[in-house]
Amino acid sequence: MEKKESPKPKFCDLTCEYAEWPKDKAMDGAGSCRTFQALHCRKIKRIVHKNGLCQA
């Protein structure tokens, strides 16, 4: 049976199955990427702006 992808969200946030906090440390110089609210998108394999338009 083929697995269907869930509908992609309009905005990137942690409700998306592909979104996760980045594992890199000190992305913004302060020791936490959460300062500028970035997420790692596993689908497109890059860092994206949290709450920005979905780029996948």
C-alpha cells in the first residue's frame, strides 16, 4: 500500500511532519537558533524561517 503525504502546511511551523529544531549549535552567535526562530525542514534539507511560507 502506498503511503500518502499529509497536506503541506501553508506556513512552516512545528506542526509540519518535516519540521524540527536545527541540530547545529550557535547558528546565530548566541548559542541558539531559537533567537531568530529557524527550523530545519527535512523535506528540502535546509534551514527555513519558522512561521514563514512553506518552501517545500
